[in-house]
Amino acid sequence: MEPLDSAVLFVLVTILTTWLISFAYKNTKHVLKHKIAQKREAAVQKDISKEMTDDKDKKIAKKEKDERVLWKTNEVADYEATTFSIFYNNAIYLSLVCVLSFIVLANFSPSVNYLLSVAGSAGLIALFSTGSQ
């Protein structure tokens, strides 16, 4: 495929794929964030308690301590969920592109192969991300 001849196809498929994969990132991150927050809460609470006992001069109210724990837990869960979501979706996307492109659609024309393998993989990733995990 000549890049200049297929530029419109490349741009349209890239925009569609970008939107579908970012949709999958958000869905996966949302599901994972809550699960990770539940698992990390005890460790974060222990860490915050250790910090609080180190500062003996400061008398911090329980409400403020709970707010710090909640904020730190949310921050840790958000970072871990984002990182895992990107890795997970990219791994599945790459696997699907390879399988579709080189095995399933190998006998199709290059334009059809590109369109169906790249956009189809992104669509499947977006579809998989909406299911319960």
C-alpha cells in the first residue's frame, strides 16, 4: 500500500481506532480502580498511620487521618488501574491485530486487511471492556 494513496484510509482508521482503544482504557480502568482500592486500603492506612506516629508533635484528628487515607488510596488505585489498563488492552490489541492480519485475513487485499484487522481489533477491545470483569 502506498502511503500517499492510502492516506485518507490511514487517517480515518487511526482516528476510529484511537477512540475505541481510549474507550476501552476508560472502561477497564473504572472496573479495576475500585478493586485495587479495596486491596490497597489496608497498606495505605498502615503507611499513613506510621507517618502520623512519626510526627508526635502534631495532633491530627481522626477525620483528617481518614481523609488522608482515602485520598492516598484513591491516588494509588488510580495510578495502578491506569497502568494495568494500558498494558492489558495493548497486549490484547496487539495479539488480535496479529491473528486477524496474518491468519484470518491473510488472503484479502492489503486495504481490506488493514481496515478489518486494525479497526476490528480495536472494536473487539472496546466490546470486551464493556463486559463484567
